Amino acid sequence: GAVVSQHPSWVICKSGTSVKIECRSLDFQATTMFWYRQFPKQSLMLMATSNEGSKATYEQGVEKDKFLINHASLTLSTLTVTSAHPEDSSFYICSARLAGVYSGEQYFGPGTRLTVT
Amino acid sequence: SQKIEQNSEALNIQEGKTATLTCNYTNYSPAYLQWYRQDPGRGPVFLLLIRENEKEKRKERLKVTFDTTLKQSLFHITASQPADSATYLCALLMGTGGFKTIFGAGTRLFVKA
């Protein structure tokens, strides 16, 4: 149980284009999902907290107009990287917490490797 | 400044020995501390959570200690196996700000057969 999927698992796009990444909780409902970014040999950096039915909360230094987050249902959150640049190339990982249960545990997706050329 | 420190150097141990990983933090007051395992190119997997009022938590071959005075957690894997080779992440869960989780950079563990 508590499986989170991400799609696509990897994507290559040209500079200036937009890319959408999907995060789904497959067998549970998640009122809160998180989006992280991870560079090689570095820690996961929280980008934003996504709450179902409301606007996402972005961390300091993360451009909300560049990283668009939509959490339209209890099982789906999307991250759209707009006008991507090579410096946006990274490993993007989402996670979710069980709705209505607080244990601090997060269930992570397998990640999406984005390469911007 | 706030920071979480994990040993950036890889830890190499022999199969069957106990691996001990360290997590130190400064200028944080976490409500919980968690440990995750991350394999290359994959998302982290939750292992253990310990609360601020707990000293020790065990789960099978895993043991975590939490010293809020020293601001340190130790993560032990007993009877280590090559399959335990991975990166282990320490994470602090804050009691405020929507229970935000802050991750350390992780320590790479190699268990040799």
C-alpha cells in the first residue's frame, strides 16, 4: 500500500519549452503532496507544498510562475516547468502524506529526471 | 545558520558488522526525526521515525537514537548485508510551518560481502 507514481520517469526537452510532471497516489488519498528537487550528491530541496483544492505554498527562492503546481484531486498533483532552461535540469521527486492520518511519514514517487538541452 | 550534517564520505563496512550513521543538526527544533533510504535514481523510502521525547526506536535490524541535547541522531544497521548498500537520509520534521520536512544530504553506505 501507499504507492506514489510519477510520470514521466525521464524527459528531455529543448530550452524554452514547458514540461509537465504528474504525481499520483495510487492506493490512498493525499490532501498534501510535496515537490522536491535533487541535484547529484545533494539533499532533497523542498520546492513547494501542494494542497488539494488550494494554491501551493512555495519555498523561498522558488519562482511560482516558473514552477506551476496544480493539485486538482486527492490523488493527483502536477508540476509544470515553464520556459525550461538548462539550469532546470535536475531530479524532481514528489511525495505524499496520507489524508487524515498524521505520522510524519511521506511516501515518495520514483522521481523524474529532467534534462533541458 | 540552520543546517543538517551527515557524513559526506561514504561508509564502507564488512558484511555482518554494524553500520552506524550520524546526523547532526544546528538551529532546528524538530518535533520528529526520520531516516530514509534512497537508492540511485529512485525516490527515498521511509524507514523509521522517532519523536523528540523518545530516546530510541527499533525496527528489525534498525535502531535509531535521538539526543535533543546534543542535537544528534545515530542510525544503526546490525548484521549488515550487501543489500543494505544505499544512501541513508536524515530528515527533520518541524512541528510548525505545516510540518515541513528538511533533509540532510545523506551518507552513502557500502556493505562488502
